[in-house]
Amino acid sequence: MNESLLTRGIERGIALVASALRASLIAALAIMLAALTIQVVMRYVFGRTPSWSEEVAVLMFAWATMGGLALGVYEGFHVRLDFLVKLTPEAGRIWYERSLDGVVAAFGAYLAWSGERFLDMTSGSVSAAIGYPIEILHGFAPIAGALIFLFAIRRVILGPLPEVTTELPS
């Protein structure tokens, strides 16, 4: 198989995973906002809050946070200090960037591993109000860690995504 064809296939697969992640984050934020809106309206208009709304909001916030970390690695919008990158000579900058991406990949692998261990320790528990398996909430860490690892390794091998400029027409 042609190497560039293989590379394009892998890149398309990773892009598909990132697109699915992005869609899940949008859905999670919409559900979280809806649950919080219902909670506020029920509390201040009707004087009674549903027992489920806060847990749903926390669950969606947890996924938005963990999944957002992974998407930030893929798209390169994560927070970072780049003053050392700017001090690096141009010739060594790509290797410096890729070594940083390697450190991020190691963090993702550690998050996946330690998150899986925590998931194993807390398995069998249920949430207080709704009673959903707590593995759903605690499963976000190993999933996000695996995605961070995948996206960071992609950056190590293929480099960052091309810059997309969105300039407004003059």
C-alpha cells in the first residue's frame, strides 16, 4: 500500500474521531445548558427543583471538560506558554514542538492508565440522585486520555494541523 495513501487514511480516521468528539461536546454543552435552565426555572418559578438536573449538568460538564482537553490537543488551541518556542532557533523549532507533543502524548497515556485504574476502583457505585452507573462519569478520564494520546501522537508524526485563517471580507 502506498505510504501517502496510508497516511491519508489514518489522517481521515483521526479527523473523523475529532469530528465525532466535537459533535459530542456540542451536544453535552446543549444538554448541560438545558438542564441548568430547567433547574433555575423550576426553582424560581415553581419553587421545586428536579432531582436529576444538577447531576445531568455535572455529567455533561465533566465530558465537556475532559473531551475539550482532547479536542484542544487535536486542534492546537490548548493553553501553552510559547516564549521558549520563540527563543528556539528556527531549525530546531520543529523538533522542539514535536518533543512537546511527545510530552503531551505521555500525559494522555498516563491519564488513560490512571483513569482506568480509578474507574476500576470505583466500579459498582451509582450516582446519588439518578442512580446511573458511576462508571459513566469516571470513564471520561480514560477516554479523554486515550484521545489526547491519539491526537498528540498524530501531531508528533504528522505535525500540527494546517492553519485555517478566517478573515472577514473587507
